[in-house]
Amino acid sequence: MGAARINEAGLRRDERLERLKLFGLSSPAILLILVILVLPVGWLFYVSFIGADGSFSLENYERMLKRKSYARIFRTTFEVSFLTTGLCILIGYPLAYFISQLPNRLANLCLITVLLPFWTSLLVRTYAWLVLLQKQGLVNDWAISLGLWEEPVKMVHNMTGNLIGMVHIMLPFLILPVYGAMRAISRDYMKAASNLGAGPVRAFWTVFFPLSLPGLFAGSLMVFILCLGFFVTPAVLGGGKVIMVSMQIVSNIELFVNWGAASALGVVLLVMTFAILWVASRFLRLEQMTGGGGH
Amino acid sequence: MKTTTILTLMSTVAAAQAFAADQTVTIASWGGSYQEAQSKALFEPAAATTGIEVKQETYGGMSDVRLQVSSGQVTLDIVASGSGSAARAAAEGLLEPLDYGVIDVSTFYPGLYTDHCVGGDVFSTVYAWNTDTYGENGPQSWADFFDVEKFPGSRAYRGTVAGALEGALMADGVPMEEVYSVLDSEEGIERAIDKIRELKPHISVFWTSGAQHAQLMKDGEVDMTTGWNGRFDNAAADGAKVAYSFNQALLDYDCFAIPKGAPNKDTAMAFLAEISKPEYQDDLPKYITYGPTNKAAYDTGEITAEVAAGLPSSPANAALQLPVSLEWYAKWETIAAEMYQEMLTE
């Protein structure tokens, strides 16, 4: 008994030492996060409460309540982010499934084509869509010469064009984690399901799909969060009518004398994003959403 | 006696030159072909004449000046700015008052210099149209631009409030000379915005940069747009089917200002006096189709009659236009911009 207790104490000491070591190793990273993330965000909060005359004031928040345009801009931002995420799931999930069922070498080739757009700058891809989709662009030219439609169709300088561009840019962020999760699902599970009498459709929905969910959540979350901060694509493809929060932040810096007018927008976006994550986490386990576990 | 006078004079001249030799000014402008034109026509020749050494930078506009002045770290001596943002910066106390005892503006167009900013070039906000769509009979007034029955087709319009309301009011029947008095209230601003609201279903694009509205015309994406005359000239030179009119256009100007607490304030003042002279301003149109702010630049013979006819500030063209009111922008721009935003997001 005595030996066991000594042993236990020794183990505990080891554990403490180990934890201290780990903390020591991660302290540069923690410090970095503190300096580049926590402090600036804290500063952002502080500045958002500074009025035009330099004293404490709620005017930056009052303005957002007074003018209806701010509520509409936030609505557009979340609408665009939800729609982009939804479309990415609709397109990306089947594609990831298809790739995951291919033999390794072919799958890798497909993944490279998925990743290819990553090697081109976002700005270039956005302008490429503008050139393709505009009134006298390639898509309209071809469609008209093939007789698909008679008059040029308006596909850009509106929400449609903006969504096409954003979905294209965001797709790899969804496909990669989903593909990773699908690849990790053993094929034996599907075999077992059909052995037990499930048809392919039932086996997919009851076995494969639930197992792929952590990847889907991780990908959707990443796409959604990244969409909230989009600037270039809506500015170029939205025709000045799709106004997202990041664009309004820039106009507010140019329009008002103080940084607070812009900071307050950032704070509201941040708080709303956290609120959505919190609500989502009530329904889904957070570790599942971030892909860290769930098995 | 005479020799002494001459000697004194000579030494004064020598001293002045020695004095000038260690003088430098740092100038910030918008870069690109615009700053290149300024550099070739104004900065380099003036530096050669005065012996003042010029350092050029590009900057992001008055928000940079605001940052420098508020942090007490002013490095810029002269900044090129749009007239409207300069007026707002002056109202905020970010600019030094200019000394018009040093800078000679006696031959300037009235209204192209203020207490804090002296005009450098004149440009116009015009309406432009696709010559393939409308042939020779394009719109000749703002009323035409807003008339979708007479001129069917898609439009582009400015995405921010600057230069957006004046034309709308004229289209709504307000005579040119009454535009700013009508706009001098929230009701007047709303009236102009309502006119744009009416046109909005036909506005495919709200543009945010000069490059963008030029490209829209080049690509034939819209049939009409508002914009800056120089950009359309460049686009037309590149083969775009675009024409514009100066009738009822908005006559505006870019100007030079000295940030508050500029390190070489006095040298900057002397340098501004030099580049405001007609013999520099008359070279600017060779590099960009923007006109001089100094009337006397038309008398030196450098600007040919043909070039002058195409410049916004030529007497004939200027007479057709509404000069932009800086007082109005200083007083109303922030409020009007928020109201404009309401219309954009609807």
C-alpha cells in the first residue's frame, strides 16, 4: 500500500512537471496570440466606445440603430455567408464523396485540381469571373451563339455573380475537411451494413453520412466564418449593391473622423458571430464542429 | 557706394541660393499616371528652377494626414488632394492656412483656391454614353440621363455620395444655379436621392473608382455612366465607344495643401507659389487631360486651341458647368452619405 501511495505521488509529480514543460513549450505561442489577437481585439472594443470628440460615448452604436442601412448590411452579410456555405455543401459534399471513392492515385489527381485555384490570387479569380460573366463576356457569348438564350443574361454585378465568385473561392475549404473525414471511414462499415440487409441508400444515410458529419461541420464552419469577412469579391462582383460589413467598415473610416465608427461595426460582427457559434454549439457538440473528435 | 550696393546685392543672391540649396519638400500624391503628369509638368521643372529638392511619395488621402497630425509625426510638406476632402480636412484643423501673399492667385479662376488648399488641376464629373447604343444623339442633359423612356439602356452611377446628388436634382428640374441652395437641407438631399431611387432599377452598377467606370464603358457592360472626363478620354483613346458632354457637368478641382505642423512649411509655401505659376500649369495637359486652375496658363501659347477645347477648365466648357460647392460638402457630406447608403442598401 505504502509503495503504491509513493508511486502515485511520484506519478502526480511527473504529471505536474510534464504540464509545466508543456506550458513552457507553448508559452511563445500563447504570448503570440495574446499580442496579435487578444490585445488588438480588446483595443477594438475600447476604441468603439470613443466618440468623434475623443471622449467615452455610445454614438457609434447609436448610429447603427438609427440608420436602417446598418441592419440591412448585417443581414446581407449573414445571408451571403449562409447561402455560400449552403451552396458549397451542395456542390462540395457530393464531389468529396466521389473523390473519396476513387483509387488513391486518381483521388490525388482530383484533389490537385480542387487545390489548383488556391495557387491563383483571389483578386485574379474574382476579376476572371467578372470577365466571364459580364454582358459581353464569354459565357453570354457562347450561350447566345449556341442558342441557349437570346439576350445577354445578367449574371454579374448582383447577388448571383457575387455568390458564384464566393462559392468558387470557398469550395476547397469545404471539400478538404469533408474528404479527410470520408477517407477515414473504413469501407468495412458499409460492407457490414449491407451484410445486415441495408440497401446502398440506407447504408449511406445511416452509416456513412453520420460518420462524415464532423468533417462537414468543420468545413462549413470554416467557410461560414471566412465568408463573414469577405471584401474583394462582393466589391467587384456585387456591382455596388451587395454591401457587406467589411465594405462598410472601409467607408466608415473614410467618412467619419474617428476610428470608433469603424471599430463598432467590427465589434458587432464579432459578437454576432460568437452568438451564432454559441447557438450552434447548443445543438451540436463543439468538438464535433471543429473536427476534433466525435468518433 | 554703388559697388557696395552691388556687392550687398550679390551676397544676398548668393545667400539666397545657398539657403535654397538645403531646402527640401516632401510631396505626397495619388501615384499612377496622374502623379507622373504632375511630376513632369510641375514638380521636376519647379525643383530645377528654385533649387528646392523634391521628395515624392504616394499616400492614401487625407486619412493619412489625419493620422500624422493626430500623432504629431508629420513628415509630409505638401499633399495633393481632392477639393472636397481638403475642405473637410481644413474644417478639422488638419491643414496650415496658405499665405496668398506668397502664392499669387490673381489670375486663378475664382473658387479654385481656398484658405487651406490651392488648386492644381481642374476635372469634370460628366455623364458619358456608349456611341454604339445611342449614335451621335446621346444624352445632352441630366434630364436625358435619367429619362429611361427616351434613352432606354442600363446605367452606372457613383457608389458614394460625392458628385451624385447634383445631377439628380438637375434632372428633377432644379436650375443649375439653384442646386446647392435646394440641397442645403435634409429634404433637398432626400429629393435628389428619391430621383436616384426612381432610376435605381436601371442602374446595373454603382461604381467606386475611375478605373471601374472606364472599364464598364470599354466592355459595353452599361450604356451610360457618370464619371471623370479624363478617364473617358483615355478609354476612347484605347478604342472604347464612349463620348461625354460638359453640359451641366460638375466642375471640380484637385488642390495642394500643407499639413498642420509640416516640417518645411515655409519652403512648401514657396514651392506651391512656384508650381501655381502659369508656365508650369500650361504643361499639365500634355500628360493628362485635366485643365489648369490658373487662367493665365491659356495665354502662354503652350496649350493649343484644339487641346484647350477639350479641357474642363477652358472658358467655353467651364461656362456650361456647375462648380462643385466645397461649403456644401463640408457641411453635409457625412449626413448625405448616410442617407445615400440607405438608398443603396434598400
